[in-house]
Amino acid sequence: MHCDFYDIRILSGYSTSIVLDNGKIEEITNNFTSSAGIRALLEGSWGFVTTDDLANLDQALRSAEELAASINRTVPREAVHLAPIREAVMPAELSVKEDPRNVPIEEKIELIRDIERHAGTDGVTSTTAVYSESCAKVRYQSSEGLDLEHEMFRTGFGITAVASDGATYQSGRKSRFGVCGYELFKRHDALALAENAGRTAAELLHARQPEGGIMSCVLDPELAGVFIHEAVGHAAEADLVLENSSILAGKIGEQIASQHVTVYDDPTMHEYGHYPFDAEGVPAKRTTLIDRGVLTSYLHSRETAGRLGGSSGGDNGDSVGSGGGNARAQGCAIPIPRMSNTFITNRDMGFEEIIEELMDGVYLKGSRGGQVNTGEGIFQFNAELGYVVRNGEICEMLRDVSLSGQTLEILKNVAAVGDDLAFHSGRCGKSGQAVPVSDGSPHILVSRAMVGGSG
């Protein structure tokens, strides 16, 4: 061996997707994968190659070693010290009860057609439905003697309905994705969700735009989850911390949020971001990012944990912030620190109590995306819809409503956290890679935030 460390990730599997647009099949795709990503580390330089030729992995490893040596000669860097892996990976069971490969494609198409039809309520002018399934088998081997393997199914669907009155367009969207098989459609009432998406789009046509300004607001689990993922989770990824692209740099041990806020990242949970071990063979483990308002950890790869002094083993109370195996990659791409299932944990207030506590303000539901700058700590998110709240009563609907502000201010302004934690799933993009994640939260009350129009 001509390097200090190497690892090999072999990925094999398939993915299927069906897209329906206004009742017509837009696409049916089947993709099959069989490839490997190989890393070699020499002092401070990584060599990385990918190959589809699984019969010649030794040759690919030599190429990675030669690349690392070449980079090390040309641009020598400070030696990389990988944090040790302290625990063994626990055996993982394949989480599928109904193998989607045993369901005929015609049945899947008919199901998606049915979902799309149920979204076509009065006022809806167009609909799009998507079905996806995948199965991936990952084998991980390293020069440290690790030899690990796991297989995982992911299944899901999304439905979007657009309503128009000729002058205005509004949309409603629902989706469900899980680390499971075709039994997903027994867990969730897809037809009722589709009807809800259509009804929301139609009702938003008659909603009014908000009067902007600083006010109190309640965020539903979806929007609060997006906030904690985008504004906090990304800022806690240790590569961004090291690049000085995070407002959380140097803040371990500081009170950055109200005492009501505790945030975890937990790949052991069987949500969409689940994995038994990360792309470096580190066992999945819960990491406490914020404990009753205090920043306690970042999300680490073995390299960032070594550089920042954390460990690659999850919660351990390390004062500089421990890591929990959060190196992830799309397919055979190079691993980087990423979130998994990131969420604000429950407190003890019921939803009705939170609305009563709000008294006068707005209730914001759902997410239509937005933008965040992790370095400057500013964000803007667009809610799917909102409601005016007067005297503790939910009143008329609002459309085109946004939430913006400074991340750390909003965190400190969280005045109450509910008891109804719920997760929402999707794919998170970073550095050109998209990986499955879930984010979650109970309802939360923010005492002071900027609410405005997003239209």
C-alpha cells in the first residue's frame, strides 16, 4: 500500500420513477447502478476516483494512490488526521415489508393516475404526480480492516395541483417518502393527501396577501422543520464551519437559542435520512446539535472531527463538539458532512395552547422553499399558506406569505415548542450532490419575526 489510508465504496442497485402530467405519462425511467468510489489519503492530500469496472478495483485503487501522491507533490497540505471509529456497526435489518419489485408497473401507474385524479378538485387547472422507488446495496471496505454492507429501499410519491382564476395561479403540494417498500401506501392515505393538495390550491385563489411587518407567528412542523434544516443544520456542517461559511463557527458551548429549543440529527431513526453507517463506515448515532438552547456539536466527517477535535462516534459530551458519522455521498461521489434526520424535539405544549399563547399574529403552514446564507445567518422562507390569528382564534387564510430574518434572532425568539413532532422528507442538495433527508419539528411559537409577502 502506498498511502496512509484508503477506502472503497461499492454501490449497486436500481431506481424507478413515473411522472404523470395532467393524466399523461410524461416519463417512466429505470436506472441501474453498479459502480465504486475509491479514496486514498497521503499526508494531507486525497486522491479520489470512480469506476464502473468492479473487476479491476485494485487498478482503481492504484490510480487513487497515484493521484494523491501527485497532488501531495504539487500542492502539499497539512497532514490529515482522521478521527478514530470507536464503535462497531450494529447489524441492520432490511426495512421493507412489501417489495415494490413484485408490484407490476401497470399497478403503479394506475395508483399514480388515481392520486392525480383526486387532486383535480374544482378550480384545479393542472396536476403533476410523481412516483419513485429505489434499492441500493452499499459495501464499504477500508485499509483499517472494515468490511460492511447494507441494503435499503426508499419509496415515495408527490402530487402538485395548480389552480387558476385566469389572473392568478396558486398551488398545493403533498408528498410522502419513506425508508420502506410499497407498504408506504398503506401507511399514508395518498388519495386524501391528493385531495388536500387540490383543495389548498383552489382555496388559495380566494386568500388575501399578508400585511407585512414584525409580528408573532406560529410555524407548523413542516415550515419549522425546513427552518431548522436550512438555517441551523447546514450551518452546523463542519466543512462549512472550517471554511468560515457558518454563523455557528466558534460558538460551541454558547447559548444560541431559547431554552425551549433542543435539536438532534439522528440517522438511526427510520425516517428518509436513515442509514446504519455513513459513507466512511462510521456507525450511525444521534448527535445533539442544540441542547436547551446551547450549541453542543457540529456534524462531522472523520477529517473534520480530527481537525476540530471532535470524535466520529456520536454524542460523547466533547466540549468542542462531537461527530456522529455524518459523512454522506450521492452514489459514489466523494463524502462530505451532511445532515440525516434533523429536528427540533418535543416539549409539552398542545397546539391549541400555542395558538392561545400567540393571541394575535399569523399561523404559517407548509413550505415553498426559500434561501439561506449560512455565513451571514440570514434567511427567507416562503410558506405554502398562512392564517391570521386574532384573540387566539384562527381566522382568514393568507397566500404568498414569507418569513425572513436573522437565524440567531429567530432561535432566541422561540417562545414555545409543541408536543406534536412530525417529519417531512425530501432530497437535500449541497456541492452538486443530493441525498435523502428528513426534517422535523413540533409547532413552534416565535415571539418576533418579519412576515411579508412572497408573491
